[in-house]
Amino acid sequence: MDIKRIQLQSHGDHRGMLVALEPERNVPFPIRRVYYLFATRQNVHRGRHAHRHLNQLAITVRGSVKILLDDGSGPTEILLDDPSQGLLLGRMVWRELYDFSDDCVLMVLADQPYDPEDYITDYDLFLKEVNAGLYPAGLVACLDR
């Protein structure tokens, strides 16, 4: 699986830092939905699904989280812990989020509104669909280094 960090340009001085997120510029899709996770309890796993059509960009605004990714070729674990970097999650990528720091705030930008029909929540069904090529890969999961 191709893994690259998306470096977001930070602007700042003695007053603090700022990162701007702009569709089709440093976010490679139109933004149709924004949500964030926070106050996640210890030993909680989130995600555990893939999307058939949705592309997302995940950014830890604060703290850290580990993310297990699988595009059908086997799992890869990454640590997301820098607010000036994002993780691009393309469609048909299984994701599981865990080991959230106590202060973690994870913001996610999506190219589609919420649609429960887009979720695959059964890992075996995900493997069957991804291996059958029913939904061609979109944006790959990336993390620029």
C-alpha cells in the first residue's frame, strides 16, 4: 500500500500557528462534510469500516491516534500526531482507529455527505468486494514523509 504524508503549509510567528485547508488546493477534493472526534476513552477502537465511494482527509488537530489501514493487500499501521500533516483515506480502504491520546482531537474532511449505505462494516465483506474490484480505488491512503 502506498503511504505518504500530506504536508500542510503552516504559517506562524510569535503569536501562534495557522493552517488553511482549501479544496482542490491542499485538500484534493471538494469538501462536503467536516466532523471531529474528541474525548475518546482509553481502549476504544473507532472506525472498523471502509467506504465504497467516500474520500477523506484526517488531521490530528491535537494529540495522537494510531490508524490501521488495509486496502486488501494487508494491514499497515501509522501514527498520526502532527497538526501540520494529514492522512488521505481513499475509498475501499479499511480503517481502524485506536490508542487515542487523552487530548486527541481528530478532524476529518470528506468529499461526500454522510451516507450509511456507503459503509462496509464487515471485514470479510470488505475483502470480498475489494478483491472483486467492484469499486475501483480512488485516492490512495497517503502519508507524505
